[in-house]
Amino acid sequence: MKRYVIIGGGVSAMNCIEGIRSLDKDGFITMVTDEPVFNYGRPLISYYL
């Protein structure tokens, strides 16, 4: 079983995880981030604010 480490919790990280999952259904994925919220798009946050 392969192991993957993703640094960061943004949109790019989620796209990376989706790409890994599409190729490796059984691999172990660890995401390391210090973001206070999970998975948000910085360019689009202005619409929320």
C-alpha cells in the first residue's frame, strides 16, 4: 500500500487528493495543514465576505 502526504488544505490539495484517489483506491493519504477551516478557495472567499 502506498502512502501520500499532502501539504496544505486548499483547493489544490483537494484536487491532488481526488487525482490520487482516481489512480489509487487503496493508498493512505495524510493531509497536513495549519488552516483553521477545511478546504476553501481563496480567490472565491471575497464573494462570501
